[in-house]
Amino acid sequence: MRVNKPPLALYIHFPWCEKKCPYCDFNSHVLDVGGSAKLDSELETLYVDQLLFDLDRDIEDFHLEAQISSVFMGGGTPSLVSPAGIARLLEGVDRRLPIASEAECTLEANPGSSDQIKFQGYRAAGVNRLSLGIQSFSDKKLQALGRLHSGAEAKDAIASARRAGFDNINLDLIHGLPNQNTDDALTDLACANSFNPEHLSWYQLTIEPNTVFFNRTPKLPSEPEIEDISAQGRTWLYDHGYEQYEVSAFSRGENHRSLHNLTYWHFGDYIGLGAGAHGKLTEHHPDFVITRTRKSRVPNDYLKAAKRIATPVEPAELKLEFLMNALRLNQGFLLSQFTERTGLASSALTDFLDAGLAQGLLIRDDQNVRPTPRGLELLDSLLLLV
Ligand SMILES: C[S@@+](CC[C@H](N)C(=O)[O-])C[C@H]1O[C@@H](n2cnc3c(N)ncnc32)[C@H](O)[C@@H]1O
Ligand code: SF4
């Protein structure tokens, strides 16, 4: 069977934060350099060197030669890194694997650790999309989340990003916050909308194991209250020109969808560099093999050796892995893409499609399969049919 090469995205993880938020289970570690929470230039230099070394090894071991279709620098707090560090990193990547001229290049920034000069520097370094971790504009809610920034600083950060020339901005907001009601959540959306962001990621707060909130959970809205916040919030966003294209992702029109995240949801390939970063890479010859990669999780271990654990995805897991990603999208997926990305014939989906259609959770035509609104809401049940 002939299969096309999927796009190749690049994820780069920066594992440090000034403070650990009580709800966060990402690979983020409190920075402590001689008692200071600032990333000093020595550590920054070592980390960027190690990221490029890590990339060299992935290129060699997986025979990578494609252009990079998107870059996402996430964390942790990438905005602790200086613009000069980001510029050296992106130049180093581009020398090894060319970054496509039209590539989306995103950097996640925390409101407290960024200013206009820094944002201008990131733009000059090649970053063309900023993702700001706003979470809420309410001081009370930000305190309840243990955040270091205030509502005023959140607004300042967005205005600074615009003044620095960014015309593609994502704002991360969380709903279902302690003691939040529907009005509070809609007030956050209205405040975000007043800055006209091109993209909004509107997450529901999840309580994850191994977090402070897991052991000491604050009083959260009840299930019906959260359903009301979600339903009214979605309607509000739709009425104000945002298109929901994924469970938590809303964009102003098709052109502002996150190309990088779409690569994950379309089961495309991505290199994962940095402490604890995950990657997914497909080799086409001599056999079709998909490998998941994970790098040393603890920053100091990564700095010492940047070890990689590589695990081939078993053919039996491919169907579920593909569907877990693709069915998060309102538009679902093309049957031809299922074959291209998994190496499996579309007939492998027949039983699943029959069951999903019979239960009203899927819609399909000759080429495309997508979840119904009910299917999207009941995604976990839908995936049990696989
Ligand atoms: C890992 S953070 C990195 C960005 C940045 N450090 C920040 O927090 O502003 C990416 C986003 O994930 C979301 N997030 C993290 N933990 C979450 C949780 N438990 N529930 C819902 N959203 C969460 C937040 O919106 C956050 O902006
Ligand atoms: S700033 Fe972001 S990455 Fe860091 S601990 Fe808080 S939520 Fe996690």
C-alpha cells in the first residue's frame, strides 16, 4: 500500500516555572538557581545546546529529512527564556531541518514573565504566534488557582503582545474554577473577547492525581453548574464569531486554527525535544512503523544525558490511538487520512462505524467521518465502541 508522508511538527518543552500551580500536572519544576527563580544565561545556554543535541540524535536515529511544518515551544514557562536564547534555538533547528517559510511558530508565555520588549524579541527570533496563559481575569480566581499574575497583568500582557506586532494570539482560559458561576465564566470570555484574540483555548479545570488540588480539592461548581457554564459559554463564543473546531479550541475562522495542534489531532508526526517531551514518528521503509518517544523527565537528568525511551505503537493500538485524536475534532477525519496515518485499510473501521452510526454518535459520507454533537459530548462512550 502506498502512503504519503505526514507533516512533521516540532514540540520543544521548557520545564521550569517560577512557582508550581496547585492544579498542574505538566512536567514543570520550580526554578531555583542560587535562590532565584530566574533562568540564568548559563543554564539557558546549556539547555539550548542540549535541545539541539537531542534534535541531532532524533534526526540520525529516525532518518528525518522533511521540513518542519510547525513549531510549538511549551512548558513549563518558555517565556523565562531570553529572546536571544529562542533565536539561537530556532536558527539551530532551521540549520538541521529547515522550518517551512509558512510554518506556524508558537511560544507559550506567562503574563507575569513577559513584557513588550521581550515579545518584540521573540517576534524578531521567528515566533509568529503567542499563547498566553491567562486562565482568568478575576484576581480572586487567579489567587484561588495559585497564580502569580493579576487580572491587570493579564490584560497588560495581551496589550503588550499586540503592540509588539503579534497578529496571531491564543489566550488560555480555564472554567469550572472554585466558586465560579456561569456569569463569572462569561465575564472572563467577554474580557478576553475585548482584545479580539484570533484563538481561544477554553479548558475545563481537571483535578489531576499528583497535584495539590487532588489532595486538597477546593469547592468546585457541581456537575449541572459546569454543564450550564459549558453550554452557555459555547453559545456565547459562537455568537461572538468563534468557531469551535475541537473539544476546547475556538478560532476566529478556519485560518486561525492551531496548525500545530491539528497535526496531533490528525495523528501526524512530531519530534519532541526537551525534558519529558513526547514525540511520534513514522518510518515508512523497510516497514511501516510508528514509534512514540519520550525524553528524560527531570531537567537535570535531561541536561546530563537527554535519554530517549522509544516505544513502537502496536498495530492493535493504532485504530484507537487515531480515533482518540481525530474524533476530538468537530469535522472528524477523512477515511483516506486514516489509511495514510495508520497504514491500515479503512475497512478496519467498519464495525466501529456501524456501531457509532446506530447509536447516533457518528455521521459519515463516502469520504469523511465525524462525531455528532452528542458524540462529541460523549466521546469516552464513543471510543468504547472501538
Ligand atoms: C501547561 S500550561 C503551560 C502554559 C503556562 N505555563 C501557563 O500556565 O500559563 C498550558 C495550559 O494548560 C492549561 N491547564 C494546565 N493544567 C490544567 C488543568 N488541571 N485543568 C485545565 N487546564 C489546565 C492552562 O490553561 C495552561 O495555560
Ligand atoms: S505556570 Fe503553567 S506550567 Fe507552570 S506550574 Fe503553572 S500551569 Fe503548570
